[in-house]
Amino acid sequence: MTHWMVAWSCLVLSRGVPGQEARFELGQRLRVFEIAWEGQPDARARARSVPHLNNAVRAFFTFRWDQAAHSIDRARFAVQAEADPSPAVAWATALSLRPASRLVDRAAGCLEITLAPFYKVQAGVPEKAAVDLALCDGEGKTVAAARGDVLNLPWRGNLRWGGIAEGDYRLMAEVVVGQDRIALCPQMISMVANPAGRLKQIASALRQFEAQPKTTQRATLAAQAAILRSLLAKETLETSYPAARLLDDLEAAIAVVSRGGEYYGKGRSGEFLIALANEHGSVPARLMAPPSAARGEPLPLVIAFHGAGGSENMFFDAYGNGKIVKLCRRRGWLLVAPRLSFWGLGMPPDRMVAEIARLYPVDKRQVFLVGHSMGAMQAISVAQRLSEPVAAVAAISGGGRIGKTGPWTSTAFQVIAGDQDFALPGARRLAQDLREAGVEEVRFLECRDAEHLLVVQAALDDVFAFFDEIATKRSKTRPAVPTER
């Protein structure tokens, strides 16, 4: 572990992780940047973002959330154009859109919206500014709208609606200054009939499981109910949740599990919030099952470990705006991202894989691990501790402790770091340590114009090209699982 990581971990333990409001805001701005970066083919334009991202990483790990957000926005501006944005654009971009709640009783008819600066800029409030609000359904149709003049900050206004269907909507906002229309990060607003009453019934139904052994099915019910309770209490969580869909699924799942059945897994495709159970508790995770899961055949599995300060949501909602989800879905592979603490996974690796395999059949010959920073260290550790060697590991911007030589040395390793990444020396040492431990195949990749954060998005295409190659080698002795394109 580097001296930097030791210092950072002590800071986390002494001061705690960022508040959910800050985590949410940073996550939304990061996703907007990642979309801009992915859509910019000019390598020189992409390179302009790196100094700002380095500033963002330093600010994040020293708990200066406003400065981290400012640097992320400056990185996006640098990707999009050489010139700095106008004062009006810079002022509007610094604003944060804050709905009073993200789980709303549709009978309320009104939602208060606040507009306030998330970080400071030199420009003051323009003489004439307005904000346009729109609530849009899944097809992009506006079902409610409002406009307000912004004379001072914070600004508060109300979004009103008449009859509206239950569902998960996007709250869109544009700040209008002269000829400029500056879009703010969208929010998810879930409209539900009588959410308080339904959650009360769910709480009552969940009591029947309290004295029963904990399983992944039951732990998942409890975890999803906790998320919905937090949203109903108007808490800001670190990412957007489709609460209307979650509530419907949770009620259906409780009915099935109450009868002794299993709801999660069993060929269901899509993205799910789950909790992997073990004797000591449970580990929250995100899971993506591709359409091919419906066939019930064993599928390749990718397990993704997030970096320090992150969560199971990082690989699904960030790291290239969920790029790994698209890469796995395209191949017809399962994807699971568990939550890590600084102390590790929270359950034995073999138990984790077994719990996943109870949900969906797993092709044990094609299990792949990928991790970033602290997650790279965890991927190295898990690869050595599993009773069956995994096919390949991609360790991005992290080190790792290498133990005794064993069956795990037949695993193929790819070690990656950015050329402007503070973790580059540690990654080089890791690659050398793996070779000295007798690992049969070790590859090292240095990503050009990448630092500690962007490197994941920049490297994922190479990671999956590596996984594809290893999967092809392993499938020579038997037919491979069909690839979905």
C-alpha cells in the first residue's frame, strides 16, 4: 500500500466519507463529463481535461467537494472547447438543482425545487436570468413544466401537475441567460400513489422474515425497503434510484418469497439492487443479467470492485457512465459489483461467487475480476483466495499483496495505470511482483493522457479485449457461450 493510500485511509477513518448530498452532486457532474469525454474523438481535446481531473482527485480525497465539482466541470469545458466558457455559462453550471424529495406522492400535486450554488465562481447573478423546469416521462414527453425568474440565490419555486401516471420521471432544468440555455444535471423523480401506506405494509410483511435464516432473497428485500424508506424521508442518496419500479418489484418479490419461492435471479434479465447474504450479514451489490440469462445456461461472470470513497454504484453509474454494463450486456455476460469497505469485501470470496451462482448459473471457467485503485487490490486478493482460479484479472491503478505461489498463478493478469496517474509506480511494481510469483501471463498497459479517475473509462475497451482473448482460449475445449451483438 502506498504512503498516499495510508494517509487517505486515516483521513477517512477520522473524518468519515462525504455526505450523500455531495456524493450525489459529484456523481451527476462526473457522468456529464464522462459522456462528453466519450463523445469527443479528438485526443488533444481529451488531453486538455487531465490537469483539471488531477485537481478533482486531490480535492475529493481531501474532502473539498465543491472544488472537486468545479474541477470536474472545468474538465468537461476543456474537452468541449479550447476557450473558457462565458461568465454566464460558468455561473449557471455552478448551480445545483435540488428537489424537496425524489419519491413523491402523486396526489401532492406540487414539488418544491431549489436552485443554489454548489461552488463559488467570480461571476455574480446576472441581471436577467430564468430557469425552465420540465418533468419528462420515459419517452421524453413533458408531463409538467414551470418557469421562474432568478433574481437572487438560492431560488425556490414549485413544479405543479394535474393528473399524472405512476412512474419514474426525469426532472430537467435549463438556466436561461440571454441567448444561452445551460442545461443542469437531470434528476430522477418517482411518482407513486400512497407511498407511505405501501411502505408501511411492506414493513409489516418483512417482519415475518426476522426470525428466519438470512438468505440473499430476504436480505435483498430488506435492503431495497431501506432505500425506499430513505427516499420517502426526503433523504438524498448517492445516486438516482427508480423508486416507482423498485416499489412495484419489492411488493411482487415479498409475495413470492413469503410463499417459499425465489424472486431474484431465476432467469430475470435487467439491472437489480441485491444484497449477497452470508453468516455475518450481507453485502450490497448491483447486478446486471443480460437477456441471454433467460435461457438458463451458465454465463461468463465479471465481478467489478470499486475504488476507495466509492460504492457498488460506481461501475454501474460512473466509470464511463456505466460503460462496463454496456460491454457486459453486449457479450451476454453477467456483471456484479459488490460494495467494499476499507477492510475488504465483507464475505469470503467463495461464498460471494456461490451466492451469485444461486441466482444465475455461472460458467466457472470464465470468471473475470476487474478493480480500480482499492478495488484493484481487492481483485488481486480475491484471485488468490478463491478455491478455483479465475480466468483473468484486470487491476487498474492499484497495487496488491502477492502471497504464496498456487493454482491462482494460472490466471492471466492485466495491470493498467494512466501515464499521469499517481498510482503508476505501484502498478509497475505489481506487474513485476506477479511475474516473480510465477504468474504465467502478465500484461502491463499504460494509458496515455489518463490520471487516476479517467483511467477506468479509458481502459475498459482494452480490458474487455483482454477478457475476450482469454475467453476464446478457454473455450477451445468446449463451445463458448454465444455472444450477443
